[in-house]
Amino acid sequence: MDILGDSGHADIEEFNQMKPAEMVTHAYVYYNDSKVVKTFASYDAHFESFSDRNVFPKGCIKKIEKVNL
């Protein structure tokens, strides 16, 4: 689950309809403990260099699913 923000004007009905965004991330898990999960989606095959990195608070994660490549 991720924060959903809006800086525009909204009435009560629109505001009441706001919910966190349910995001899907496809990535390699770099690190996983009881507090955070660190992922990356791209890496350099010849150097220790990672791109498309994210750090997720564990409380935001609904499910982690292993995908065999």
C-alpha cells in the first residue's frame, strides 16, 4: 500500500473516497527484515551498481510472491 496524495480542491464526497494506492512492484529482493524490504529492478552485469531501487516499510506490504524465472 502506498500514499495517495492530491493538492487540488475536493469536496467532502471526493475526500471520503480517497484510499491508499495498491501498487504492484516487480523487482529483485535485495534485503528483507522485520522492518523493511529493499528491492531493485535493474543492475549492471559487470559492476556492483543497482537502479530502480525502493525501500518499503514492512507495514505497507500486503504480499510478497516469489516468481521463478
